[in-house]
Amino acid sequence: MNQLRFFLYYAFQQPHVPRTPHPRFVGASGMGPRGDVILEADWCIGEFMKTLEDEGFLENTLVIFSSDNGPVLNDGYYDDAVEKLGNYKPSGPFRGGKYSLFEGGTRISFVTYWKGKIKPGVSEALVSQLDLLTSLSKLVGSNIATEDSMDMLAVLMGESTAGREEVILEATTRTALRSGDYVMIPPYEGPKINQFVNIELGNDSEYQLYNIKEDPGQNMNLASSQPEVLERLVKRFEELRGGGYDKIEQLELK
């Protein structure tokens, strides 16, 4: 009997702007359109999972849920997202958000689920969405791989905590380096805060160095107090990224 194999990539409209919840969800959250579309997205995920179970595929399917960037509230549409937020902080303990090189912009939701095969838990392993190609290739017995995609299948399956040692971070054409517990952000011209969305971008005239294990909120710049670490990471960043990384295009929201 032939075994059905499929790959489904589903890119949610919700909760991206313009936030247009289905009539069934309008007013359901009490948090305006942003809250309503988050509820709608949650419902959609539930329907996916229910369908997989009803069709008998749930125990033979790896489900991955992730995002492309950190949170943003008012992103050009005035829909009470800011006014109804209250004391809640969408980026949690992290600094910045969408458009930002800080952790709030680059550290994203990443959930893997496989009924009966992945033990529930939380992992601190560093992985990139780039790793999905090589990891899923290994899962299905293929040898397809790329130079910048690493085999992280054991990490995705919860069998290992040995993630990446380093990864190049990117936000609106600017790049930085995550290496171990450190994040190094090179100098960039431009405003420190995008006033339109009220988010820190990570731009600064000086190098920035943070130990995000000890300082997840990136409040203490260690560039001057740990010059050896900074020098090592700058060198490694330039080896991986190449030159010309300071030549960026300024973001313009319209």
C-alpha cells in the first residue's frame, strides 16, 4: 500500500495588517481587530490539527508553527491595537519588535509538534528557519541540502539541545551576529527608533555587544568592557557576512 506524503505551507494573513477578522470573530476578544484576528489564527490552527486527526495523519505528521518577525501594533492601520493593549508587552522581556535587530525583532515563535514522537518541553537551542530545508530533507530520506542550512532534525524532534553556535540576524537589510550567548550589532546610520511604529531599530553609531543569557532585555552594552569578545565577533561576522554590510537601504513605511 502506498503511503501518502505531502508538504503544506500555509502563510496566515492573520494577524498581519490590514487586520480583517471574519464576522464570526469580530468583537470576540474584546481587544479590537488585533485580538480578534489572533483568535481567528488560533481557530485556523485548531482546524488544521482536527483535520489531520480526522484523516488519520496526525501521528505521522510533523507540524511546525513559526513567524517571520517579532510583533508590531500600529503598522499603518489605526485599529485600537495600541489603545487596547493595556500593560501587556507582545515582545515579552525582549527589546524591540518588528523591523528591529534586537531580540524582540529576531527571536520568533517556533513550535514543533508530532503526536507521540515529540515530548512536550521548551528548548533553548539556537535554530534558524534556514535549517528547515536540510532538516526536513533528512526526515524524508533526501540528500538535498544547502550551505547555509544545517541539519537540526534532532533538535526539532526534541532529541537534542545542541543547536547552532552562530547565525546571521537580519532586519530591514541590516545584519548582526548571534554567537553563543552573545549578540553583536555593528554600527548603522539612521534613527534609533522608528517613530511611526514606536519600535527601537538597533541603529547606533557604536558597536553593540550583549550577553542575552545574562541580559535578555539587552540593556547593558558590553562593547567597551569586553573588547576581546567584540573583536572576535566582529571578525567572525565579517568572515560570514562579508564586507559592505553597512550599505543599507533605509526603511520607508507607506
